[in-house]
Amino acid sequence: MDITKEQYEYALQRIEELLPIVTDEMPTSDPKVIELTLVSDIVEAYEKEHYPIGKPSIADIIRLAIEEKGITQRQLAKEIGISPSRISDYLNGRAEPTLKVAGALCSVLGIAPAVMLGL
């Protein structure tokens, strides 16, 4: 299904109008619930085609986890027993961690191993 920009924009507008009206208590057969589902599907399809989001890189995953944990690269390096320059290599895409280091990063940073492996 080819969705035009105009259809996409209309669907966005309808979502904004319907969200305050549709509640979890409404039956799925309610016309407003059905319409919200349909326009949401239109927006999702359009955005998937025109604004694809790629998978984050290992560097992005590590960087975000460091930020969320509130530690420095130096602290992370010390905790997993590698040099701070190696952490820098990972964050700048110059190297990827070995499986052993990736496991340590997951453990220390609270990253799910599936995320680190790109699954």
C-alpha cells in the first residue's frame, strides 16, 4: 500500500484527535477504537518506509549505558579490567569487544546480551 504524505499527515492529525477520546475500557469493536487502530497502522507503515530506524551500533549501546549508569569511561575500564583507551576504541568504532569483554560490559552496564549481539 502506497501511502502519500497527505494521508500520513491526516492520519497523524486523527491520532491526536482520537487519543484523548479512546480509553482502555472501550470495546475493540467501537468505531473510534477501530479508526485509531487503522490510522496508527497508516502512520507506522509510512514511517517504516520513509523514516527507517537502524539498529544501534555497539558503540551507541555502550555509550548510552555508560551515560545511564553515570560512570566515566575510566571507571568502566577499571571495573572490567581493560585500559581506558580500549573503551575509547569501542566508543569510536575502531574496535569491537571480544565475547569475554562484551559479557563483562553487559554485566557491569546492565545490558541484555541479546542487545549487545544485535538480536
